[in-house]
Amino acid sequence: MKVSVYIPCGKTRPFMVSSLAVSTMEKTSVQTIGESQQLRLPTVAIVGRPNVGKSTLFNRLVGRRVAIVEDTPGITRDRLYGEAEWRGRAFQVVDTGGVLLEDEDPLITQVRIQALAAMEEADVILFLVDAVEGITPADEELAEVLRTTTKPVLLVANKVDNTRREADATEFYALGWEEVFTISAIHGHGVADVLDRVTELLPPATPTEEEDTAIKLAIVGRPNVGKSSLVNAILGAPRVIVSEIPGTTRDAIDTPFERDGQKMVLIDTAGIRRPGKVQGSIEYYSVLRAQKAIRRCDVALLVLDGPQGVTDGDKRVGGYAVEEGRACVVVVNKWDMMKNPASKTLMMDFTRIFRKECPFLHFAPLVFASALTGMGVPAVVDTALEAAEAHAHRIPTGVLNRLIHDAVDARPYSRKGKMLKVYYATMPSTKPPTVVLFVNDPDIVHFSYLRYLENAIRRQFPLEGTPIRIEVREAAGKHRNE
């Protein structure tokens, strides 16, 4: 099986090309679609300190559970994007991490940067406060920042579930806004009034109806192997929080981008932990989100920690991708930390160990990379595109039948005294390529012979990176009694 590796020839100097950090060895044209099909719509950003209900409001506006919601401050750590519509007006909603302007915690600092960036790109800002807790110093600090923007800002008091809280919400006029909207995001009360005002303030725009040709790449792996760093290296922008704290990406975050005219979407997920190590509902929902991300992607980028080698956690995550029939590229990250990262022998040794430990991923190419230095990052995207193409490859029926019959003639198969006869083959579907063989007796076919036929197919067609499914069925009609 061919192994795709990125072998650096000496030191390379990263530089910026169209918002992508690449090496001087491989020039590519990549741009973040903070302005793509999704982001061409007017944008509404929800900002506020942690735990005021931003994610609940976001989920209500977009009509589905995208952001994880729990009564714990700081659950939404990254910006999440969703599309909403009100009275015929389509717009994009951004759910930000909570803003704490004076908190020195490094994670909170990064979340604050995310929120301020969302405020910068928004057309309308919803400043969300908590009517139960009242005005806090964090609210006052954020209000001071928001008063400096020229963007329209609506002050929205959340958790107003009764008339007493309606009266309590009047204290927020002290923040300096002429109008305070009162809502209950969890129940929906008052949200319509906010949306009416939002649509009045939005700039005119009409979404373009285009076929979704974007290739979806899910960044998956166990916690703290560098998934978010890889996203940042590909996009060249701090879209996703990077932290040394395992599990800092709790939601699956879609970031559209474009390279050389090819639209793609990066899906960054929380690291997948073993079920026994999933603690609390936040981790539980994050694991489910990561698994769902694998189900809806075209290519799973399985990120490993090179210095740590192949672990049981890596096998488990790779197994999810195989079970779902996704194309897969193995990204051996942190390769710059190896003693001799340019050694081809070292790469081949790692590849041999990986093939032994993960035989079910025999089809997946390995790319040795460093998200920190940019080494091999362009090769990750190149290899993912090749895997996506292989995942959608269809073999013409006539060609497939000749190939299968030649393979059977070259190595006839019998079991329990009965010779296998393959009458014809079809490929009814792709993603992954699926071959159906119509035979005289499906029960005699051993999986090892199917692997032989799979290898025969792979020798003739560029299908590296995608699994191939082979189904065996009993032939009907005139062939049945042959």
C-alpha cells in the first residue's frame, strides 16, 4: 500500500499566502470564507459575559441545538455560526464565548478575543444580560466597550420569566441604552420583538442559492493532540481557541474556507474520550457532537500525537470513521518534536507501526506535519482533497466486471468443496465506493478473499484515502442453479 508522506528538505520558512501559513516549498491559495455562502448574509452577534444565556438564544434563533447549553459559566468557548430567518429575512447568527474583560485566565482572555472579533464582523450586536443576577461589573465593562462601536447594539435582558423580573430589568437602563428588550430565551417570550427590531436594522442582502459543493473535513482525535492548532494552521486566523487545557473545543465548529476555487468546510471537534472517561453532560454532548461530525463529513482528518505514538484512543477514533464509511487521512502532528523529523526511515517506521496497530485503516494515507511550525500543513489539505475525490469515485460497470472477473480467474476461490462463481458486479453508490457482487453462494465467501478483490480494485484505481465496501449477494434468476 502506498504511503503518502511529507518529507521536509531542510528548514523551511513559513509565510502568509491568502491567509494561510504555508512553507516556501508548497504555495497554495486559501482564503477563509468568513465571507462565504454562510457569511454573505447579514450577521447578528450575540455577546455578553459567561452564562447569561447566549447559547440558549442562539439555539432558539437557528432552530436547532448547535451550542452546548448547561448551567456552567464559559461553556461556549469558540464562535459558532448558524443561519436564521425571520419574516422572510435570512441572516447569520454568531454565538460567542462569554466576555470577561478583567479576567486574567488565559482561556477567558482568548474567548474575549473571539467575542470582540465577532462584534467587529457583525452588522447588529445583541448585548445579552441576566435579569436574575442584575448588573455586574463585567456587564458595565462590556457596556463601556460596546458604546464605542458604530454598529447598532440592542440591549437584551434574558431570563425574564415573570412580571417581577420584568420590573427588575428596568435597572439595565443604567447601562446607557434608551431601550431594553426583555426576553426568556429558554421559553421564547419576547424574542419576536427582538427579531423585528433586528430585521429593521440589518443591511439589505439576499442569500444566493448555490449547490453545496463544499468538501467537509472533520478534524478528529483524542484530546490535546493539536486539532485546534491544525485548524489555525490551515486557516491562518485565530478562528478557534488553542489551549493546553485538554478538551477546550467543546462544540463542533464549522468554518467554511476556499482553496484554489474549491470550497471546503473545516469541522473542529472536541477530542473523543473513552465512554468511561466522559465526565458530566458537557463531555457527553461533546463526544456525541464529534461522532455526528464524523457522520456528516466527507473526510475525517485523524490527528495523532507523533511523539506519543499510536494509542488505544487513536484506534477508537479511527474506528468511528471506518464505521461511518468516511474517507480518512491520518495527520501525525507534532512531528517537529521528533529527534530527526526529516528522516524518511523514522516516518516509515512510524507508518509500519501504525499499519500494525490499525489494520482497519489500511487505506488511509499518513501525512507527517507540525501545526506549530506549518511543516506538512499544505500536504494535509492536498491529501484530504485526493481522499475526497477517491471517496466519490465511481467505476463504470463494464470496467468493474472485467476487473473482478480477471481477479477471480487469476485466483479461483473455493470453500467446503464448492467453487465460487461471480456472475456480475455493480457499484450502486459512492461515498464510500460500494461494490456489490452477485454470486452463486454468498455463504462460502471469506473476508480474506474480499480483501484480495479490494486490493485488485485499488491497484487499478486511485482510491487511496477511502474505504471500499464489498457486499456479496446471491444471484437471482437463471444464475441461481448454476
